[in-house]
Amino acid sequence: MTPTLVRNHRDADLSAPADAGTRARDWAEIQERMLAPLYEAVYDRLEVGPATRMLSLGCGSGLAMLVAAARGAHVTGVDSDRERLALARARLLPDEGAEGAPAHRARLHDDGLPAGAGADGAPYDLITVFEPIGCAAGDSEGLVPALESALPLAARGATVVLTGWGPPERCATAPVLRVAARLAESTRPPRPGGWRPTLRDDLEDVAARAGLKPDGSGRVSCPFGYADPDSAVRGLLSTGLFDAAVRANDRSQVEKEVAEALHPYRRPDGTVWMPNVFRYLVCTT
């Protein structure tokens, strides 16, 4: 699967405040697919298939789970964003509650981890975290406790996959993220937590703190491609990486400066193309 240039939402007003439902749809319809090559590369490497019982932490609107389920895997997803999770439920459980519906190979939770292992009682043999870390100081702080809570649900020797942004020089989106950090600090004194360059050992540091043993890694090209600048702005703002900037400024100002930062990546046909590299780390429990 490769990323595509997403369509423009021409009926949307970019200057209007985005509610949670709109932002979740922007994520699912515009941005989430940009990481599809990462999902595919990980699943190919781990030979994900009918024997796989996967727990997805921060599953969002469920595209990574959908790809795994298409390979026959039993999937469970956890996310605190109920709007995104509602979209995942529509994707993965379209016939939920229908009379005569077949047994589902997917489960979704918005109130914490499931009480037990997979639907068939077997422990999970794969835990994935496809929300990349490494572009903001402290963006991995909640990940270690989440992993520590999930590991008791996994089989001995289970695989855990962590993901992160690649080096800034390999990620065209890095300058745009610096704009977000600058705007977030525009109305307050500088403090830790803004954008910072990705460090080589970010993923290894998380693994060590969670008691995991690294067992290989890889890099995957995940270009961000958009049909036009308006779609690019909506997609990028749906990630949550610009939330602090929006809180510190008028949303229209953030959109304006993000659009200006995208100018170097506009192509003659009006599309926006930003090459990026993401990294994944394979660990064992």
C-alpha cells in the first residue's frame, strides 16, 4: 500500500474552529494513510497473518488494524480519542450488533486496556505502537506506563513494535513542525516540551525503560502527499502536533503560517509532496 494524494474537502471552512469530530475525520480521511507504508513494512517483516493476535496501543481510527485484519490477524485496539475510535468501529465492526453477524476478529476499547487477553482467551503475541515519537520533547513520557500495563496481557517472548520519526534531515515535515513549536511559545516564555530534533536512540530509550529487548529495526519512506495546500493544512492539524500552537494563537493564524511553511513542497500542479522517513524498532518481552 502506498500513500495517495488525498482529495480536497472543498466544503470545509478552514477558518472555523475544528470540533473533535471534524478533526477525527480529517485524520482518518487525509492524514492516517500517510503511514500505511510503515504498517505494511512491519507486517511483512513479522509475517502477520491468521496466527497473529495483535494489541494496538493508540489505534486511532483503525487503519493499521484494518490492514492487519485483512491479513487474517485477530486485532484489539485501544485509544482514548472516542471520535477516532468511533471511526475505527465503523471500519472494523460495520455489522456490530446485527442479527446473524459473524464472530468478529476485532475488539476496540476506549476506557483503558481490555480486562484479559484476546477474544479467544489466548495472550497477545504482538503489541504495536504506530503513533510515532521523536518530534517533541517528552512525547514518549506516557508510552512507558502504557507498555508496562499492556505487557502482562502478552505471551512470553511476544513482539513489541515501537515507531518514531526519522532524522530531521530525512523528514521534509520537520520545518513545518518547527513552526508549530514557535507558535506554541509565542505567548509564553520558552519551556521544555517543544519541537526538538529526533535522537538516534529515542526508541531504544523507551524500550530500555519498559524492560524490552531490542531485536532489530528498520526505516521506511512515508511521503506526505496532498492534493492541495488546504488538504495539507487540515491533515497536519489533525495530528495533534499543532494543538499547543492553536491554544496559544488564533487558529486561522496557525493555518496561515503552516500554509506558508508548505510553499517549498508545492509542485507545479498545485499538489504538496513532503518526503519523510520513519523508523521502527522490533523488541521482545
